[in-house]
Amino acid sequence: MARQNSIGLSKKLLLAARFTGASVLGGVLVAGLALPAVGAAGLGAQSAVEDFDSLPDDFVTPPLSQASTILDADGGTIATVYSRDRTVVPADGISPLVKAALVDIEDSRYYQHGAVDLKGVLRALNSNAASGTTAQGASTLTQQYVKNVFVDQAGDDLQKVQEAQRQTLERKIRELKYAIKVEETLTKDQILTNYLNITFFGEKAYGVEAAAQRYFSVHAKDLTLPQAALLAGLVQSPSAYDPIVNPNTAKQRRDTVLHKMAEYGHITAEQAREAIASPIALKVTRPHQGCITAGLGEGFFCDYVQKTVLADPAFGKTPEERRALWQRGGLQIRTTLDPKSQKAVQQAVTEHAAPSDRPAAVTAVVQPGTGKVLAMAQSRPYGLGKDQTTINLSVPKRMGGGIGFPTGSTFKPIVAAAALENGIPVSRSYTSGYSMPWPAMRDCSGGRFPEGGEVHNDARSLTGSFAMPAAMKHSVNTYFANLEAETGLCEVAKTAAKLGITQQAGGEKLSVVPSMTLGSNDLSPLEMAAAYAAFAAHGTYCAPTAITSVTGPDGKPLGVPKAACSEAMSRTTADTVTAMLRGVVEDGGTGDTAGLSDRPTAGKTGTTNEGRQVWFVGYTPELAAATVVSDTMNPAPLEGQRMGGRRIDAAFGGTVAGPIWRQAVEEALDGVPAGEFTFVRLPSAAPEPSESTRPTPDAGQPTPGGGRPTRGGQPTPGTGQPSPGTGRPTRGAGEPTPAAGRPSEGPGEPGPGTGQ
């Protein structure tokens, strides 16, 4: 805390005299100490005084960068992150021994002089003149502290760091004036405490507390005499005297400090002898920080939290302000991550897919009605090593993710919601054969997509008349092509926007084209989970949120992003979609492998062209989750690839992604009382597919990687493929011909065709 104006008149006069002489002295210091070959002759004293007087009087010490801690919803530590490994401690948190050691080795007259030590300058000049070198400096601890402030402000910018350390007259003058200001406003002990908190001690340790932990695994207040002397000796050259790398040199330096402490009376000669006789005894704690240290697969969520702080205006109006907040650190960040859900999701994805498998399994979980991100996991671990990645496949590219995945038929519920919101009844039926030309549609600019091209169903037996519930249950592509055409592409896009889907995961504009209903846009699991959560929340969409509270280094709360919830659709629409999606997970639906036995479940399968990606997105009243499996190296058909130690015989959303989703959600909700969905009586779908198209009881597909069997039982050995008519696609299901998605004007072409 700064002293109030308690400096007497005589001392002020003395300070004023030092102010005037400081710039001249600066020239002498640089010429005599740093530039002996040049000398003082070429330096203009009057110019130096003018430079000194032109500097502003205020010197504001910025908050020091510290470590931040990211916590889960229960208060457990996910990870410690920092740009500087530093923990600022008060004066009584530092051993008096290390303070005495630092003063004795660096500035023995510290308590007798002001910002400039005239005797020290003369001594250094005489010594350097005699030796012809600049071996002895004249900077006081206060001047060194000021220099360290500028070095710390430079951060990781090497050019700025070098500028802050450059031996120039301009820098010396600036340091001198600000050192005088510091001496005028802070006590000697405050300056010394600040110095010990800011200075670098080597091995990535900034400040004495981090240094004490790094080298001895103790707190700074508990340092012993030999330990304190070693740390004080490091200040002059942390690399040269590094006790881990150069133990012999470090001991010599430590012993020099001990001799000085005895010489100046801070310890006795006997204490010095005993300490010098002791070996260097290190107990090193290596740096353990960053999202890479997070357990339970939490590294990706940790990275998402960091990206949120750097991107959300709640943490600063400009990117520069947010970056400064993160680098300054000292934050306690409480998040939404539920450790139980995270453990369940991580276990589910890693049991079904190994890190070395080409296919990766990814799952994101959110809470309906709040948007809280409860879990986020993928089978390929967070890291930079082999079979690791730092790309968070759960989120869009702007938040550290990839370009997303085509969603397949998991987009169909959004089309259904748009239709219901625009007055199309759930009983609406269309009759078609196995395939049909794409209906005429217009883009959002009024441009007309030409008729032509084929959209076909996933099985030739899926023909006849379907109403919306049956079409959803069996994922009938021709039905949803007709429904999309009647609803209007722009109305579908508007509904998607209300559900947070305004662009593709890679940042490209949402492709509003006919194949949109088949999931041709690339989206992320987190986006899809949040969209489906709106159905569970009776039409209320909440943008994903990961942070619940943040406190600063002073313990005061900071602002956090507010929950962004809005009505995306009517309650009736949402509950009707839920009722239809419950049919998907019932026996005979494409997602019957994912339905839970102990609580209401709703969801939708998705399988993209050639089975390159498979999805299951679903929800209970308590949570919504999205699971996708994809070959992330060079997306190729999943069929025939190995995942979790088994061969994928048939790549469908219901058989590959569904069981992963079921295991994750079942275990996340273990012991949680089951809620209920609002009952909606759906009209009978007239007519349903004939009995010959229904799956046999044995139609279930075993999950690749050892998942649970479907409720219909295991298939007979070697069957592999579900029987026709189950609603699951054959290869290439739902793929439009090239002309199907090409408008005559307006937005560009659609992505790859998709199936169930």
C-alpha cells in the first residue's frame, strides 16, 4: 500500500536534487558501466536532463500474471493454467531469510540509500575502470524491480523483452525516474516483496513462491537458510546457477550468498559454516499446468473454457482486453462440467473406440433449459503425442474444433419442427415410391432450384403413404423431401437459426439447399445436442454455456456470460417432435438400440453417404447428448474398419453411435430420478408400412467395440446386415444426384448426400 505524503520537506529537497542529477548519472552509468569503450564524452548531460524531465511522473505497477484454476461444477480442479507460473504472496508469506539473502547479495545498502546508490555507483565505476570490464553493476534493487516490471509487461514478445533489457541511456533514464517514484510511494519492505513476487527464478518459475515449490516443494514462508540463499543467488543468472542443471555452480553461488549474509550480520559465522557444509538438497516439483494435465478426458472442455474467456465480450470488450485478462490470470473459474456425467461419457467413448483407431467417437452433453455443458469427450485423447489431438471435435472451429460433420438424418426433426410451426399438421401424409425427383424449391433469395435429380429411401420396401410420425420412426427420405418443399427452405433455415444453427461448424454459411433435410451441412455435436435440448425443454433454446462464476485475484467476482435462452418454437411443437422421436427409439425404430429402459428417451439416428459418419442425437427430460463416429483422418466409409477391437460390419447411426450414446447417458443418469415428457397423442400414421417391412425380433446389430446388444436381441452369427424394411439405409442411402441440390441462382451446391 502506498504511503501517504509523509515525506518531510528536507527529504523532498533531497529527492528533488536526486531527480535533477539522475539523468546525468544515467549517462555515467551507461558510459562507464555498460559502454566502457565509448565513455561519457559523447553523451550530452543537458539532453539527458531533458529526456528525464519529459517522462511522465506516474508509474503504475500492473497486476502480476498468476496461475488460474478451472473447477468443475462440484468444485474439483480440472486444470491449472497460466502464462506465468506465479503465485503472488504477501510480505508475511515470504521467509525473512530469503529477503535478507537477496539484499546482502544484490544491494547491501538497500535500506540506507534511495532509488540511486551514489556510493555503489562510484564503487562500480572504480572497479570497472580498474579491470576494464563491466563486471560490476550499480543498479539498486528498486531499479531492478522497475526493469522487471517492464520485462513482465512484455510477456512472451521476445522483441519487447529485449527492449526492456537493452543497455541504453534511454532505458536507464526511464528506470531511474520510475525507481525514484517507487521509492517515494512504497516502503522498502513493499518494494522488496514486490521484487520477490515478480522476478524470474528459472525453470519456468516466476516469483519466490513458485520457485520455492519448483526447487524444494515448500512454501516461500518455510524456506530454510540454505534454500533461501540458493534462491537469492539465482536472481543474477537463473540459467547459469540453475541447481538442476548446474548443481556445482549453484552451490558455489549459494555459498557466496551465505558468506555475504554472515559478513553483513544477518546470520552468524557458525550458521554460515553449517549451511555451507550442507549439500544442495532439491525436491523438485515439475511444472504441471495446462489443459493437457486434465484427467477424465477433461482437456477438451478445459480448452473450450479458455476459448470462451478469449471470445466472450463478458470478459472484455475487445480481444486485447480478454487476452490480457487470461494472461494476467489469478482467476478461479467455476464451470458447468458435471464430473459424474464426464466420467460416464469418457468411459463410453473410450470403451467403444481406441485412440489408435481411425474412427473416433465423440459425445457432447448439455442440460435442457439452461444450456449448461455437462460433459464433453472423445476417444482420441487431448495432447500433442501419437494418437492424440488438441482439436476439440465436439465444438465448432471458432471454439477450437474442426469443420464438423454432415449430420445425416439427425437434421430431420428440425425440418419437422419448422413444418409444425408453419401450420403443417403432424398428420400430413405423402405417398411415394422408393425414389422420386426432388420437389421444386426456392432458395432464400428467391432463386429456383431446378427440378430433377433423385432422392430415394434407404430400403426399397419403404414405399406407400406415410404421415410424419411413421416417416420419422423409419427415417423416410422421400417424405422429408416433400415436407421440406411444402414448408419452404427458408422457413427450415429460420427454425435452425432459432436453435443456434446459423452457420456450419467450419464457419461457412449454412447451405440452404434441398439436401439440407438429409443433413448435408457440417455441424458439431455440441450444436446438435443444444438444438435437441430445446425439444426436451418444451421449445426453449439455450445457447451452450460452460462458466458459472469467475473470481479475480482479489477474490472479487467478475462478470460472466448470461444464460442466452429464447423461445425457439411453441411448446406444442416441441412436445409433438418429442413424441415422434420417442417412436424412433422404440422397437422397430431406427434408434431402438439407444432407448433407455428406466426412463423416457427420445432421439434420432443419422448415417451419411456411404456410412462415413454415423450419429445418434437424443435426450431425456434431464439431459441432451449428441454422439458421432467418424474417420477423422481422411473420412472413408466406416464399414470394414476396426473400432474398439472389432470390425464394423454395418455402419449405421443406430448400430454404431446409438449404443455409445446409450451407455454414456445411462451411466450419467444412474441414481437420478426419472422425469417425464409431456404426453402428446399422435394421429395414426395411415398407412404404416406393411408387416413385411417391419424388422424381425432378431434384427438388432451388435455394437462395434463391445457395446450392449439391441433390445431385439443379437443377430445370428454372420448376419451383419439388418433385415430390409427396418428403416436403416443401404449404402448411398438418400444421396441426391448432382442436379438435386443445385439452384439456378442464389447459394451454392449442397454437400454430400445423406441417408438415415
